[in-house]
Amino acid sequence: MSEGEAYVTCQRDCPDACGMLVGIRDGRVVSVRGDPHHPVTRGFLCPKSRGYVAYDKSPKRILYPYIRTGPKGSGHFKKIDWEEALDIISDKIKEILSKYGPDQIVHFEYLENTGLISFYYPQRLFNALNATGIEYTICDLAGEVAISLHYGERYGAFPSDLERSRLIVVWGANPASSSVHAYSLMAKAKSKGAEIVVIDPRKTRTAYLGWHITPRPGTDGFLALSIAHTLIEEDLVDWDFIKDKTSGFESYKELVSRFPPEVVEEISGVEANVIRRFAKLYAERKPNVIYIGIGLQKSRCGAEAVRAICLLPALVGVDRGFFFCNSVRDFDLRYLAGEHLRTAPTRKVNMIRVGRLLAEGEFRFIYIYGSNPAVTVPRADLFRKGLMREDLFVVVHQVVWNETAELADIVLPATNMYEQFDVVVSYWHPYVQISEGLATPLGESKPGWFIVQQLAKKLNLERDELYEDPKETLDLVLRKSKMLNGGLEDLKMKKILKLKYPPKDVYQTPSGKIEFVSSLAMRFGLSPLPNLRLEEPPDEFPIILLSSSIPRLASTQY
Ligand SMILES: Nc1nc2c(c(=O)[nH]1)N[C@H]1C(S)=C(S)[C@@H](COP(=O)(O)OP(=O)(O)OC[C@H]3O[C@@H](n4cnc5c(=O)[nH]c(N)nc54)[C@H](O)[C@@H]3O)O[C@H]1N2
Ligand SMILES: Nc1nc2c(c(=O)[nH]1)N[C@H]1C(S)=C(S)[C@@H](COP(=O)(O)OP(=O)(O)OC[C@H]3O[C@@H](n4cnc5c(=O)[nH]c(N)nc54)[C@H](O)[C@@H]3O)O[C@H]1N2
Ligand SMILES: [Mo]
């Protein structure tokens, strides 16, 4: 389209997934505004999206395929054409396959583009090759698993629950930056009389919303157990709820009895009387929501802390009275990613260990898209060291010259969310949205699915799924879902469809109850109860640095 308005859903890695109306002239984005009819994002946007028009003309944009000419990391590249780039890549893949086998090829991706096609479809090629994949551990997986141990699925409160809450506890999150629409709902709830409590070692902008409690970093799990102790000791719990809807209460009670507020004051730095006061408020003010942040679970015992926190609502009788990650859907993502194309068992490696593995000489070929691991993974120094290896071939599909692209052998130009079609599902609100992306791809940029189809052809791969029109694939996936009423055509017409989540009082655990003592954890060889350890920083590194999302950036996405 050269002129007109497109519906674009923001695909930056953010819970809000804003609906946007994008003005297009001569194929370029000339205006971006919020969709006033979006049920959650309601027409307002964060500074990042509002500022997109300037970013669209960024000189950092990668416009053509490039090949490295100087030494690795020298930043010297030469423009080549697509045919040549794809030939070089497919020859390299053939060579690695015959010399070292498919497990020495690894693909590394993350959620820079949260669109379903952008993220999943390119994996089809690598699955068809039986290449090595990664486990997505960098962001919220620990907390997701933590909640699922006790509740089955991890979904919790939705935006509408925030709106009607009488108490909102923001625990280790900074939505004033990271989710401006959640923040605005919190502010609105407050104006209607809700109490807000923010538990964060740092004074964030969010903390100004209400009562600020400042534990030492990494001690939140103990704090949660102590709150539980107080609730039980002072008879503030909902005994009927515990009896009807939970299991394992006696063992849990035994655990929390070891953490009276005076003991936890020593550990967490939060005064005993503050813990007692909070427990009382928490029991009194219902309905309530604990908004659990990603920041809080990024420590060695982070998942255990989330386990301890997510059990608090079960004490006061609130079904799933937490929000952490509502990314529960019944979409056949395995099909979308082509997992059925594998012909042999394949290897998966934890993405936070890939840097170390690369530095140690593992893998001969890496394909990176939608991610910037040269700076975003723990021990990014090792990742960079690995990318510099002479015996590793690095392909990066990217929109802009980021730190990872600078270290590639071949760089391929990527379309961005304004230039490619996709469908986006929020991990907070229950909406599925279209993203028409009607701007003209800048330079010779291409979406990921295109590259995969071209490489499949050059590698003489025969499975039809490698050439399937991504829109047809997506339509199939959407129509098969029982949580969604409709397919791509409905979405094209309505722009937004609502997912039907299972009710909040259904628990997908083996017992069908909220399990204080998790039978799933036992099955996995984990502690059935939250298992906290106090971590003292080593003497040579006595300071704990905390990072948080900031308003004008989304990780390194801008
Ligand atoms: N120290 C520290 N490290 C962290 C975190 C932290 O808080 N502190 N947070 C962690 C978390 S929660 C996450 S989710 C990760 C995120 O880490 P990653 O997913 O690795 O990186 P991002 O910065 O989100 O974005 C990746 C890149 O996408 C590129 N890009 C922009 N637009 C497009 C596009 O349209 N298409 C394509 N193909 N690429 C595009 C940009 O160049 C950007 O560099 O970082 C983690 N790392
Ligand atoms: N503007 C903007 N929005 C974003 C992003 C962005 O980079 N910029 N990133 C997106 C992504 S990928 C994610 S995962 C989310 C993350 O968004 P959030 O869930 O809000 O998490 P963070 O911003 O990483 O950190 C939130 C807070 O956790 C606190 N914290 C750190 N350690 C501890 C602890 O031990 N205990 C407690 N109680 N608090 C602690 C930090 O001080 C910080 O203020 O935001 C998304 N939205
Ligand atoms: Mo994240």
C-alpha cells in the first residue's frame, strides 16, 4: 500500500500489545496513533511508539544483505545481493551438515517481534534440518514454571481485574515504564479508592503510587513466607477456601511457621511491624491482585520466590489473585514452528548457556534473529567471544545494525512490524490482534519466513510445510484453537478477537486443586514446597546491581 491507514499491533516485547493506527504515505509511515477502540490500550501509546516516525528513518537500518570483508568484529562489510547471500548460507549449511552433523547448527531467537509468524515460522527450516534449538530462559520462564507447579496453568488476573481491585500489590515490577496501560489502570483504581503497595528495593516511578516497601534484593520469598505466617497466626485466612480448593496446607503451614516477622526482618530488612501491617491489609482488602514482576525472579532463587508469592492469594481466598504471565493459549505452535518436521531427536540448549558453549568451541553455524545476544544475555562477553571464532559461521537477520549484527559473517536485512503481516497475542490481556504492516519494506528487507523458504529451496528440502503461505499456516492454527472463535478472515474484519480463558477457579494440577505441596514439583525432582535459600553476595562483589525497563527503550529494541 502506498497511501492509507494500516492496523498495526505493537510487537515490541511488552505486555500491552497496543493497537495502533498507522498512517502511510508513499509507502512510509508518517503517523502513529493509538486505536481508541482497543479494549485495553484505549488510544494512548508509550513514548517509544509515539516516536516511531523518527526511528523509521534511522541511518542504522540495514537495507541490504552484507558480507563481512575485514577481520571478525572489524565492522567492515560489503553489500551483496540476496541470491549470493542465500547461496553462501546454503553452501555453508551443506558443508556443516556433512562434516559435523545437524546438531552443530544452532538457531537463536527471541521476542523482539512478538508476532506469531515472525517468531515461529523461521524455525521450520531448522527443525527440518534437525538443528539445535534453544530454551527461552532469559525472561520469565522461571516464574512461569513456578506458578504452574502450584496452579497448573499460569494465567491469573486480567486488566479488568486490576480495574476492580481494592488492593494492588506491585511486587518487583515497574509498570510505569514496562506496561504503561497497567500503570494507568492502577492509577485509576487508586483514584477510586484502591490501595497500592509497591515492593521494590528501588524507588521507582511506580513506587510513588502508594505504600513503598523496600526489601533487600533476592529476599522476597522469605517476605512472602513471613506474610503467610502472619496471616495464619493471626487467623486472617479463608479456612473454607483452603479446605475446598487447596491441598497440602498442613506441610505448608509447618514451613511458614519457621518465618515469623522478627526472623524475616533480619533477612529482608523489612521491619516486623511492616510485615504484620501488610498481612492485615492484604487479608482485609478484597478483591486484590499481586502484580508479580520479571525483575524479581531474575535471581538464583527467583522462581522459588514466585512460588512463595503466588500462594498468598490461596490463603485469603482469591482465585488466581496474581498476574505474572497470561500467555496461555491452545494454539498449535509446534506446527507453526514445524516441530513435526524433525526426523531425529534434536538438541535444545539453555539460551543463557549458549555464550559459554560458543566460547568453548561448540557449534559451527549460528542463525540469529529477533534478538541481540551480544549484549542481552548473561555473560554476553562470552557470547561475543564465541561469535569472533574463525570456525563459527554467523548469520544475523536484523532490522538495524545492532551489536550482534556487527559480529556477523552475513547480515540479512529484516522488515519491521510496520512492513510485515502478522498476528499478535498479548501476554497480559486476552486479545488476539492483527498487524497488517502495510508499509513498503525499506531497501531490500525481507521477513523471516521468506528467507526460510528460499534457503529450503536451495537446500533441496521437500516438505510442503517449508513453502506454506504463512497466512494459511496461521489461519489453520487460529481455527483449530478452542479458545478462539474464528480464523484469519474474522481477524482481518474485526482486527481484534478475544480469547476464552478457562475460569480462574479451575486448576490444572494432578489433584485439580491449588497444591501448596506440588506433586508436579515432586515429579520433576524439585522441592514440593517453595525452597528458599539466602544468597550472600561474594566478598569480592558486595554490591547487587538491579536493572529495570526504562520508558524510552525496550531492552535494546530502539
Ligand atoms: N542486564 C540485563 N540484561 C537483560 C535484561 C535486564 O533487565 N538486564 N532483560 C532481559 C529480558 S527480560 C529480555 S526479554 C531480553 C531481551 O533480549 P533480546 O530479545 O536479545 O533483545 P532485544 O533488545 O529485545 O531486541 C533485539 C533486537 O531486535 C532488533 N530489532 C528491532 N526491530 C526489529 C524487527 O522488526 N525485526 C527484527 N528481526 N529485529 C528487530 C533490534 O536491533 C534489537 O537489538 O534481555 C534480557 N537481558
Ligand atoms: N519501556 C519498556 N518497557 C518494557 C521493557 C523495556 O525494556 N522498556 N521490557 C519489556 C520486557 S522484555 C519485560 S520482561 C518487562 C519487564 O518489566 P517488569 O516486570 O516491570 O520488570 P523490570 O522492569 O525488569 O524490573 C522491575 C523492578 O524489579 C525490581 N527488582 C529487581 N530485583 C528485585 C528483587 O529482588 N526484589 C524485588 N522486590 N524487586 C526487584 C527492580 O528494582 C525494578 O524496579 O517489561 C517489558 N516492557
Ligand atoms: Mo523480557
